[in-house]
Amino acid sequence: MARIVRSCIQSLLKMVNSVIGMVGIAMIMYALWLLRVWQRQMYMFFVFLFIILEAGVAADVFLNREWEEDFPEDPSGSFTQFKDFIRSNFQFCKWIGLSIVFVQGLSFILAVILKTLGPQRYYDSDDDCDPGTDRVPLLRDVVHPPTYVVGDPVYGPRNDAWPIRVDEK
């Protein structure tokens, strides 16, 4: 009798353990799904955060004269070689940095303009996933003619030709 009870309890514990494992897997899958949904809605926040971080680092480098002290000591000497290279080619590096900032600002302005002039006139979502449309024009809405006829029927280019022929006979 004791072996039967022990076997039933072991089977019950295995079943409870399996259910707990499946619930745990379901919770992990739900968490991954929530992360995917959150990432789709919050991607612009991360873009804004990275741009603000870049602006902060650039402001620290330009406004703080002792910005080298923010970095830890470099035992290999690579940082001093990098500083020497930048100092020897300062004009070239300055123009590269300014062109990068200019291209970033221009792409941001172009993105804002294209977003406001976009193909969806009454589109109030920032989701990039729209399964209904595969290809849409960039700046202009496409107006498709209706599939049904509204109004008077159209007879052709010369709808007055038949009454003239009947009157002539």
C-alpha cells in the first residue's frame, strides 16, 4: 500500500512540476512578446536618448578643457598616439567632425519633412509595420477609382449618335 501511495505522490509531483515548467516557459514567452511590443512603441525614445548622449559628450569635449581626465589611465600609450594624430591633423579632423554633425542634422530635418508630407494623410501611429500596404509612393497619396459606378451610366464617346440615326429613318 505504501508503494502505491508513494508512486501516486511521485506521479502527482512530476505532473505539478511539468505544469510549473510550462507556466514558466509561457511567462518567458509573454515577457519576450511584451519586450517586442514595448520596443516597437519606444524605438524613438532610444533614438532621442542616443542623440542627447552624443550631444552631451560633444559638449563636454568642447567646453571642458580637461576632458582627457574623464578617461582612465592608458598603460598602452594608444590614447597619447591618438591625441598626437588628432593634433597633427586638426584641420582635417575638424572638417570631418563638422560634416558628420551637418549630415546628422540634415537627415533629421529631412526625416521630419518626409514624416509630415508622408503618404498617409490621417495616419496617427508611428509604427513602421503596416501589413496592409506593400508599396506606397513617397510623397503623394494614390487615389484609386471606385470599383463601382456612381451616378448616370456612361454610354461611350458619342451617346447622341443613336437618336440621330433613328430620326433620319
